[in-house]
Amino acid sequence: MQPELRYSNKDSQIAGLAIAPNKVLRSTYWMLGLTMIPTILGALLGVGANFSFLAQSPIMGPLLMLAVMMGLMFAINATRNSVWGIVLLFGFTFVAGWWLGPMLQYALHFKNGAHLVGTAAAGTGIIFFTLAGIATVTRKDFGFMGNFLFVGLILLIIASVANLFFAMPAASLAISGISVLLFSGFILFDVSRIIHGGETNYVMATLGIYLSIYNLFVSLLQLLMAFSGDRD
């Protein structure tokens, strides 16, 4: 009877260890769904906003916005264990949605602009659910991708900032194509980290996956506008 009792206790411990990552994953998905509300509201306001300052300062405007977004991310990280972390996360996603305004305005000037936006959104959803499903069902640890993705992200940021000065269309397309691959990899990595207990805070988990989805949508829309946009 004693060996059987030990086995049961061991099973209970294993089950207990499995509960926390699953709970974080469920909370992350719920929070991720909720962040779409302020994102959409921000995007609706952004479509009707006046972004003429970008024409006057095409370099400083994006750099200033990048600084604001980085500041919000640091604030979320600092308050991740309190209700203020959730509030700041919603604020961040609202600002991110509003910042989509210039791109959405440009896209909607195409004859098939609404179709392009819808296709980018659908493509983003398909990629996310497919990759998140792979990470969840296979339970494979994609943590080995971490260093590669981090280096790729640093190089991508440097290339993006440099292209603000040079404004080369071919470079923009290359950056968008690489971004699709890079942030698809981040989805696998982030979901895998949650499943294997590498990320135990659902606010930070939501922020990481949200950023991948956001950048994936932006990159897909840029590629669709370049290759499928109907200007006539």
C-alpha cells in the first residue's frame, strides 16, 4: 500500500505543477481577446485623426511614438503584479491601435483597401491560431529559438530605424517579409514559454503575444498593399 500511496502523491504533485501554466495560458488568451477592444477603438479614432505632423516630421514622429510605446512597456513591466499593469496594458493597446491610423488611412485609399485590411486581419488570425495550436498540442519546447529571435529583433529594429532616413521601398518590403517570419517565431516561442512555465505573469505574457500579433498584422498589410493594392 505504501508504494501506491507514494505514486498517488507524486501524481498529485505533477498535476499541481501543470495547473499553473495552464491557468496562465487561459488568462493570457482571455486578456488577449480583451485587448482587441481598445485596439479597435483606437484604430477607429486613428482612421479619422489628422496625422499631418508626420508629413512635416516623417522621422521624428515615428521615433517619438516608439519612445512613448517603449515607455509604456517599461511601465507595464514595473506594475505587472498589480491592477495598474492591466490598466496600462489596455492603455498601451489603445495607443497602438491609434497608431495604426496613418497606415489604415493609406490602405483605405486603395479601391480594394477594405479587402486588404480584412485579408491582413484574417491572415494574422490564421497564423496565430495555427502556431499557438502547434505549440499547445505538441507541447514542444521552442525555447531554443530565444537567442535567435532576440538577435533578429535587434537587427530588425536597427534596419527599421535606418530605413526611416533612407526610405527605400525595396528595404521596406524586405523588412516586412522578415517581420512576418520573425514574429511568427515569437508566437511559437511565447506560447511555448507559458506552457513550460517560463512565463508566469499573464500580463507580460499577453503583452508579448500582442506585440507579435500587432507587428504581424502591420507587416502583412504592408506586403498586401505593395503587391495587391488597386490604385485605380
